[in-house]
Amino acid sequence: MSQLTIFLDTDASQSLSTTRTPEHIHQQLHSVGVRFEQWQTRDDIAAGDNQESVLSAYHSDVKRLVSEQGYQSVDVISIASSNPQKDALRLKFLDEHTHSEDEVRFFVEGQGLFALHIDNKIYEVLCEKGDLLSVPANTKHWFDLGPEPNLVAIRFFNNPDGWVANYTGEDIASRYSRLDA
Ligand SMILES: CSCCC(=O)/C(O)=C/O
Ligand SMILES: [Fe+2]
Ligand code: NI
């Protein structure tokens, strides 16, 4: 079940609030400029499936969002716990970074934990199958796949080159939650 937990960025030991109600998650994220929606999903996609089959299964959602927002490229991250690259991939997203474009992700299988650093707060969003998250360009954030990843997400880019991260060099992410196995 999707979940939003909010902390101060100076105190990882005590959360300010937690909610699992989709409408509350939507409202709290909307108030800081983040889009959160829950979309219909299918049951015929599994972690590890290739990009072509995922994009073909979700063709109409992808087409709708691309024509609505004008994204330049789309790719798929699909990773199962059997993936030999899982530790390296996990590390890539674990440190605080930004992108010069919106971060738009549609979770079509499994889960992952986003942490958004906005003003003086940390918004930890446990994203599950069906969640669409769009984080504004230049928002500081990090993401945990967990030690035993199970995730398929469609990524939408304004940039034709796809995923480019700018690391902040801060170690703040290490103080907040990780996705457990
Ligand atoms: C949920 S898609 C993989 C993570 C990613 O692309 C990213 O930029 C994390 O910050
Ligand atoms: Fe990112
Ligand atoms: Ni709204």
C-alpha cells in the first residue's frame, strides 16, 4: 500500500506525519507541487520483463501522457531480485541528486521508496504498483530499490538523452529510511 511519511530535514528520528490514504497523499504532495495519482494497472507484467513488452502493454497510458505533457523520450526500469546488477543499480539512486527536468515515473509492478527534499522537509513516498509520481525539475531527492528489488516503472523524460543526475554531494540520504527486503 502506498504511503507518505514526512520528516523535518534536521531530524530523521521522528516523523511529523504518515498517511496511507491516496487522497491525503495526493493533497499533501500537490501542496508542494508534486503530482501523485493512482492509475489502472494490468497483471501480465513482472519485474525483469523487457522494455518492449512493458511499453506495448501500457501503450495507451504512455501515449496519453506523452501527448498531454510533450515528453521527448520514454524508457523502462525493470529489475528483479535475480538481477546481477541490482546492488550497483541501487547505489546509483541512493544519494541525493536533482535532474534538470521533471522526474515522472509510472509504477506498473512492485515498489520503490522515493524521498523528496522540499524546503525544510523530507517527503518519503513509498510508491506501489499503479502510482504515477511527477516531481518538479531541480527537486532534491533520492530513491531506494531495496536489497531485493521488485520493480517495473515507466520513466518519461523532457530531455531526449534520458536519465541524467546531478548529485548534491550531501550525505543526508543516509540518515533517512531505506526500503527493507
Ligand atoms: C523509479 S525509476 C528509478 C529511479 C530513477 O530514475 C531516479 O531518478 C531516482 O531518483
Ligand atoms: Fe532521480
Ligand atoms: Ni490536485
